[in-house]
Amino acid sequence: MTNIKNINIDITTLKVYAIVNAANRTLLGGGGVDGAIHKAAGKELLTECYKIRQEKYPEGLPTGEAIITKGYNLPAKFIIHTPGPIWYGGDQQEAELLYSSYSNSLKLARDNNLKTIAFPAISTGTYGYPKEKANEIALKAINDFIKDNPETLDEIFLVEYK
């Protein structure tokens, strides 16, 4: 049975198999949680992300997709990067794209046999997604995944950092 826990902590300090980075499409760091994760992980993360851009995503990682890298200097072994959607009012497929960000991140965790994962509130910072709406979508994606993949993950952390 998968436990879902809401916690208020700096996601870069969690000792889990993977933390999710609410990345921008460039994968090269940015503000908010993305910048914090890149800073805490160290320059090796940026090097790996440059390589991913050169070899697989020269135009940037599409919104809603996800990739996995090593965690480097983080307590987490891996980082799953996913660009969430920018909020334009709700009629630009934002809900579907946000659902995909969570769903594709969970699939990567499953495919890499990771048992614990921590999510920030994807797209709710600079990208302006309303927190309550984003939380509903996150929980739907997580519950749908658990229903289809029982006993795959031990714990899922939903991290809010104030």
C-alpha cells in the first residue's frame, strides 16, 4: 500500500529515491525549486542536463514529459525533471499537461524501481497555476497511478515549502 504524505520542508533535503524537479523546458536551472535543486545537486547535474539537451531534446523537454538524472550532491538518489504548464486561465490544456507531468514522473519512478518519490507543487510558483486546482490534479494523477500500479511505490511525498 502506498502512503501519501503532505510535508512542509525543503525538498532538496529529503532522503528519498527521487525528488521531482518542477523544471523549465531548458533543463538548465531557473528560479524557485528548479534553481534550488540545481544549486544543491551541484555542477554535475547541469553537465548531465546539457548532454540530455544535446542528445535527445535540443528544443527543450516538452511540457508534461519527464526525464530522470542522478541526484549528485542531494540526499535523493535521482531527480525526475518535468516542465509543468504555465497557467493561461485554464483553456490551454493546462490541466491535461499538469496531469501528464505527475503521471509521467510516477511512471519513471516505477520503471526505475524507485520506492519513494517527493513532488513539489508543480507549476504553482512562477508559472501561476492556482494551488487548489493544481492540488486536485496532482491527487487525481497520483490516485490513478496507484490504482493502476498497486504496491509499486511505498511513499509519495507532496512537499510544500513556505
